[in-house]
Amino acid sequence: MTHRVAVLDRELCQPKKCGLECIKYCPVNKSGADCIILNEEIKKAQIDENVCNGCGICVKVCPFEAITIVNLASELATDKIHQYGMNSFRLYRLPTPKKGEVVGLLGRNGIGKSTVVNILSGNLKPNLGNYENSPDWDQILKFFAGTELKDHFEKIKNQNIKTAIKPQQVYNVSQVFDGTAKELLDRYDQRGVGSELVKQLSLENSVEHHIKELSGGELQRLAVAVAASKEANFYFFDEPSSYNDVFQRRGVARVIHSLANAGKSVMVVEHDLTLLDFLSDYIEILYGEPAAYGIVSDVLSTKVGINVFLDGYLPNENVRFRDKKFSFDVSTSQDEFEKGDVVISYPMLKRTYPAFSVSIEPGQVRKGEVLGIMGANALGKTTMMKMIAGVEKPDEGNIDRAIKISYKPQYIPNDYDIEVISVLEKANEGPIFGSTEEEQITEPLKIKKLYNKSIKNLSGGELQKVAVATCLLKKADVYALDEPSAFLDVEDRITIAKFIQRFVRSYAKSAIIIDHDIQLMDLISDAIVIFEGISGLEGHASSPLTKSEAMNRFLRSLDITFRRDEHSLRPRVNKGGSRLDKQQKETGHFYYKN
């Protein structure tokens, strides 16, 4: 027996622009039943899940890819926690908060993490799938009888639970609060720990600044500080690493750990596997179909949970939720490939501002090569990229402008009402539909479904993928991408890293990538530039180094060592003071040997 899931994306469904193919070609409709009809009230298609036979013809014929049909095990029907409406997203099962522990939620974007947060924080009352006649609290408590969640929901019912949430999109903070960082923190500091958090999160030089003057990393850490300063039982942090460098991510991890050590329940959504590994006591995987349905797995240990996610298979539940496993090659270094001609050479570059200066050692980028740029925030990494891209002019040193550079900035504006397809066609200087560019770029990045959506309605991850595609569609010799991993889930990060590398090598292009996700940089880079110095005062960039030399130097500055996981071969942080950590430091191998 199967449990049918039929989901319609109302934003994508446009009956006025199509020939109602879903209604015309549905075999159940042809037999005389009303499986798919046009709802006259909302002017959108409507699918009867009880009549649908799951053939999937409507999915294939819909020109806007607005329909998702999935057949699930019938047992899941009794595990439904919430459904937003007819043909809408639904969530099966819930993760369990654990007092004094950090539970990491690992899964794709659009798979129900926000729904989980809203339900567990008391902002959304679960309807158990009955969206037309929502159950009362007694029915909800009966549903959770015999589980750890019953006590949690009793507290929500009796309003005995306080929650603190760090939202995903921190740059919206400046739109809703007009004042300094200190004023914002003081307003919410119920635990009296504001000044301590400022030190732990390296915000000393930021607290007196106006919110609008803060960088992405400063905004992120401020949002973490605001959430952690509230008096609550349950804390939730949605992607606390975005825009922060590795040094700052360690500070964020310490703050989150301190809440668990104080006996609080903490949940974290994080797509940087290195940080999630370091941060979590347990992992719960969310799997399913983005924007259609999400299922929460049983609780797993951190190591097992991450490896199970990468494998795409839950052995305890005998469920395969992804066709392929993600592998980490022992070496993807450019050393294995024949180096191409030099595309761009740059001499010693210098740029001086009133309170900051940066110097960059000479270097070059070759055809078919991905040059990574790593280092702490506020050392001039973006300034280097802007100078190479021609967006800013160096005070010393000239760069040959005979080549074309396509630049994706760190911050992507999302406040304009224009369809994705228009943005892509402008970058491509021509139509996308049926083009070679569509096949080469937008198909692998899986953004075809977003063509008819407005930029302002995209999620952070969707916006990032569109920005990457827009950058790669432009005719250029060098593609410069500043933090392409921000707001992307783990699957998209690995997919995009491997895609950019394949794109660069296949078409003899070159790429320059800035990112703080060590795992992504390990996957994608052929050579790496390391930035050192004093954040906010002066920065100095090395010449391009080999990946092993650069990683070793960078990890030494962090005083951490990396090993490879014996199962997935992914890079993992050794526990400080462990036998392997001491051994690698003694031999000077902070970065694992291939």
C-alpha cells in the first residue's frame, strides 16, 4: 500500500499561460473521474490525492514544472505532523529537543526545517495533516502520548516554554532596527551576558557601529548574540556560520555549546559539515522532496548521521533518499591535470583606505584552474577580487584588462520584482530556453523550476544558485565568485563545487573562489591564496600556493588539525589534545596527507 503525495507550487502554476495539459492528459480524468480540475476560486489546478493513481503524467506535461507526485509508504500516513493545505507541503515526524544537548538538523533547503522550528517554538500549532478541521490540544497531546515530545507540547499548550530563534537571513535585521549593535543587544539581553557575548564573538569593534554599517559576518554574530542573550528553554540557530570566517565560527560554536552546558535545549541547522561535526551532540536528518514533503529520521550520533546523509541511505530505516552517494576524492588537485596557459597575471597589488590597507603578492591564474582565496574576515579578500575583476582600482600595481571577468558579489540584492528568466537572459545576452547554455549551466544547477519566479520571492539558497548561474552565463575568461556557498544546503554546496570545477576544466576557463567552508574549498581548489594580518587594519595575501601547502599553513594559524573520515573520506577536525591531533602537530602535518 502507498500513501499518495500530490503537491502544486501555486506560484509556478499559471493556467493562463498554458493549455491546461495536466487536466487534458490525466488518464484518470479521461476515464470520467475528476482527478485534476481547475479551481475557479483560486484559478489554479487542484489534484484529488484520493483519486490520483500516481502515474506522474501531469508532472511530465506541466510546462512550468509546478506539480510533484510522490508515492510514499502507507505507514507514513499516521506520522503526518502538519500540512499547510490541499496540494501543499507536509511534514512527517519531528526531531526531539534534548535538554543539555545540541541537536543538529541536516537536510536540504525547502525540506521542512522552518516548519519544524515554528512547531517546536510554539509559533505554529501542528494540525496532524487535518488542515480543514485542525485538532485541539487534547488531540495533539494524545497523538504524542508515550513520546518525549508530549512533555514539550504540554509546555507549549500551557505557555510554559520560552524560545529564542536566530533567523537565517540576518541582513534583514538592518531593515527592521534603526540603531547601533549595542542598542539592539541591550534591548534583548535578558540573561545579562551581553558584554561577555561581545568578547566571545569578537564584536568589540562593532558594537558602537550602526546596524547598517555592519558586514555580513558582524550581522551574523550579532544575531547569534541577540538570540543567546535571551532567557529561554529552547534555542534554535538557523545557519549561524554564513559570512563568518573559520575563526569566528569557532566563537559561534563556543557560544552555542555554552547554552547546552547550561542545561538548555539547542537545535542548529548548519550546512558547513565541518562546523556541524564540531558543534553537534546528535544529528537528525530531514529528507524528502523540497517544497513537497519532509520526513525526519531517527536520532543518530554526529559521525554516523553525517556519513549516512552523504551516503543517501538510512540503514536503520532501510530508506534510500538519494540516488547517489557523495564521494570525496582523495585528491582533486590540479597537479593531476596538465596546467593550461596563464589567463591573468597580477603584480604586487596595494590598496590603502583611511583605516585599512591590503597588500597582495604577485600571482597568476591559468586556464582550467580554480584559485581559492582563504583567510579571516576583514583582511581584504573581497578587495583583492574586486581589483582583479576591475571593480576597484589598486593604488599600486596594474592588471592587464585584455581579458573579461564575470563577478558574483558577496551580497546579492533581492529587493526587485523581476522574473529569474529575465535576469538569466540578460546575462546570457540571448534566450535561455533550449540553448546550449541552458544544458550546460542552468540544468546542472537545477534552477529551471525558478524561471518564472520573481527574484524578491526567492529563498536565500535559490537566490545564491541564480547568482552563480548568472555569473557563469556571462561570456568571460575568469569567473570570480565571492562566497558561493552562502545559504546553500550541503547537497547544493557539493554539487556546485564539483560543477564549477568541471565547468572550468571542460571549457578551459578559470575561476577565483572566496569561501569560508573548508570542505568546499578542499573540494574545489587547485591552488590557494592565504590572507593573514590584523582584521580591519591590515591584510597581506600570499602568492598562490599548492593546496596542501596552503591548507597546512591555514590550519596551523587556527591551531587545528584535519584528518580524513575513514568511511566518506571527508575532512574532519581532530579533537584538540587527542592522540591524532598531537601526532599531526608534532610532525607538522596539520592538513591530512593524501
